[in-house]
Amino acid sequence: MTRINPTSLYDGSVHGLSHAVVDSRSGLVFVSGQVAWDLEHRVTSHTVEEQAKQALRNLRTVLEAAGSSVQRLLQVRIYVRGELGDHLATLGPILTEWLGETRPALTGVGVASLATPETLVEIEAVASVES
């Protein structure tokens, strides 16, 4: 296994995590939930829209560091604080634009809480490495 921890993202070791783990036997990349945090573990914005965009940028950073890409996504899970249906009109266009024709398996989940009270969106994924 190879642990992926881009230096441009916050240090996950204080929480006991790597941003991703690559299983060399299967060629799968397991990406931890990405949130809109800066290097100091502070939320960078305060809307679902902006946090989703930042979490997706972080996801792209992790995928590229792992030797993968958005085009290699197999599964994506989006957790949003509150009732998921209340945020579909905001999240749908962002995901459509960001994922393009990739169309991975996608699950959205409304939750009561995330890593911090200010965290509104978390996105985790499974992808394959570039062959």
C-alpha cells in the first residue's frame, strides 16, 4: 500500500489519516473524505456551493498525487450537512460540470454533522490508477 498525502493539503496525520491509500495489487485508490480546509484545518468558505467546489479541487489534487484522475473515478460519496434534497439544485450542476462524462457511481447522503460545525460538505471516492 502507498499512502498519499499531498503537501498542498492539510496534514491528516493529526487525525490518523492519509488523504488516500493506493492498493498496488488491485490498482485502486481509496480517497478519504475531502473537505474545504486550509493547511491549518480551518474551513475556507461557508456555503455548500463553495465548500463542494473546494472539496472537489482537493479530490483532484489527491487523485493526481496518487497517479489517477477524475476520469478514473469509480465511486463518489458526497456528505452534506442537512437534508440532501435541500442541496440538490446547488450540487447537481457542480457535479455535472466537474465530473463531465466520467459519471461514476454516486451517492449523496444528508448528515447531522461532519468534522467541524463549520464543515458543510465532505466528498470521498474510489478510483483506479492510470494504467
